[in-house]
Amino acid sequence: MAEHLYIHVPFCDGKCHYCGFYSIVACQSVVALYSPLPAEELGLLLEADPAALKRPATLYIGGGTPSMLGADGLKRLADALSRRVPLDALEEWTVELNPASVSPALLEALKAIGVNRLSIGVQSFDDTTLLRIGRRHDAAAAVKAVALALDSGFDNTGIDLIAGLPGSTPALWQATLERALALPLKHLSVYALSLEPGTPLAVQAAKGAVMPSDEEQLAALAQAEGVLGQAGFGRYEISNYAIPGYECRHNLGIWRGNDYVGLGPAAASRLNRKRWTNTEDLSDYMEALGGGRRPAARQETLDDREDATERALFALRLSEGIDPDDVARRFPALRDQASAWEERLAGLARHGITEKGGRRWRLTPRGREVCDAVLRELI
């Protein structure tokens, strides 16, 4: 049974040059039709599996740009969901916002429906860099958005930043980090730039545009860790920092291997040994629900060992790491793996990739740079 619910809102007012997530620019009449659809999808899921989601502990609304639904649309979405599952037990309800969309009226509406955490997509505080990557806001708008959020009572507010953007320098990146720290934020996500196939940045790179090297990106990430760590932010996951007590509970639940339900086009779900990702086509999604059918999805069913391995090793992304003996107790299919993992993690420690604290193994700063390779080694 899942305790974590994600809803994808697939609308944007334009496409950022680096973005590989599914989103479209749609007319308002189409956007207005969307609000009740995730709840209809959830209703069909619960008809097939009543135990799939009974009382979610976290709800995360991302995109795209959720605010494209407007205050009324977000309220309709929340009302439709509450008729399917109770929302009164939510420990954390996050909504992603773009700085340009933040307004007192929108924030008031979010507060009224129960949202208690905001994640604002800033990406950079350098106006030239923002323009270069296709953002539709400037640094002043980002600062204003955070101030409005805090003034509206959203104490648990964080922002996203991207390290290693084209044209950035260590000095410009330092200025962005310092400007972020000048705001009373509780959470910062710092992502490395990824050239997603088909995005304008990937096309530019293929045509010879200069992009930051792997070494430059790693240096930018290390710079962020040093600056944010000195300011009291703990790096609790490879790409995420928080003031202690303000870690994102939704993402923590998923990284710890718990089940989750995703609603909307391109949303992913995991229940027991089944996982699926909805169609990345809004028209197909809407047509299916209009006909009383669940949307098409890519599906797979893992065997017990595959499922347990994936759930257990995902926690290596976290600073808390894993205890192989605890993994063996939690996942019977991995009982014979504890000693092998202990040996491999100890071998990686001799190369400075892992380290042990008590019974738990975690990645070192160097290990976080090669996390995917470590996971392959253990699998």
C-alpha cells in the first residue's frame, strides 16, 4: 500500500532549454479540463486495487507548472482528490512553482487547500544565465517570489538550482549560492546539468556549442556542498540540502524504497512488485479517462529479488546510507546478500568511495560522484 502520492501537471507557458520532462503549451480551454482528471485516474486505480492508496502521508504536485491550473483549478483538483482519499492525514503537501507565477492570490489559495511546502524553480540568480537557458523570469522575480511565499506563511520553502550551466563561472555560481543563502530558505536542490535528448541545449551541444565539462560540473557541485554546508544545510541526498528537520518527506519515502502512486501523463507509480509509467501524451490520457479507462502505461513486474534489490539500494543516494544486515531483515529475498554487500562496500571503502558509521555504509563525497557505478557494482 502506497503512502506517497504524486500528481503531474503537464502545462508550461514555454519550454526551458534544458528540460526533458513532459510538458506542453496548451490553450486555457484544455488546461481547464485537466483539474478533475488525476482524481478520476485514482478512482479507476482504486476500483482495481482498493488497497493501493488509503491514507497518503505525502502529496507532491509537480510539472510542468502546477500554477498553470490557476487558484480555482488547483482547488478543483484538491476537492476531486479528497473525494477519493482523505487528505487530512497529510504530513507534507508540496507544490512546485515558477517564480513568475507566484502571486498573493495563488499563495492564499494554496494555503486554503492545505499546502504546507513550496519548491520554487529558480535555477540561477544570474539574469544572463537565466535568459540563456530559456527561463521566463529574472533574479529579482525569484527573490520576490520567495519573499511572497514567506510572507504568506510558507515557512517550509525551498528552491531548485542547476550547477554547471552554460556560460557560468565559479564566481557567478558563488554569487548565485550566496544570494540563495541570503534568503531564509529551508531547502535547496542542486542538480547537475543534464543534456536531455531533443532539448534545445542538447541540439546546441550537437552543433558544437560549448558546454561545461564533467570536471567543471563536479567542481560546481563540490563548490555548492562547501558553501551550503558552512551555512548549516545538510546534504541529505545527492542533489538535496536542507536545514535539519526540513528534508523533503515525500522524496525521502521514495528513496527509502516505499511504494508510491503517480497520477497524470508521464507519471510513474510503484506498488508491490509492479511499476508503471503513464503515457506521455495528454490527448491519449484525456481520451482514456473520458472513456472510463485507465491511461495506457509502460508496465513491468519485477521478481522478488529484483524488487528488493532496487528498493534497498536506492537508499545509497541518502546520507544515511544502508545497513546490509537491516536490508536482509527487511527483504527476505536478500538474506543471502548481506555478507556479499558488506564485502563489496568494504572494498569500495579502500578506494575512498564508501565509508562506514556504526552499522551503516554511505557514499563519500567522491562516491556520490560515481553513485550509478556503485549501484551497478552491488547489483
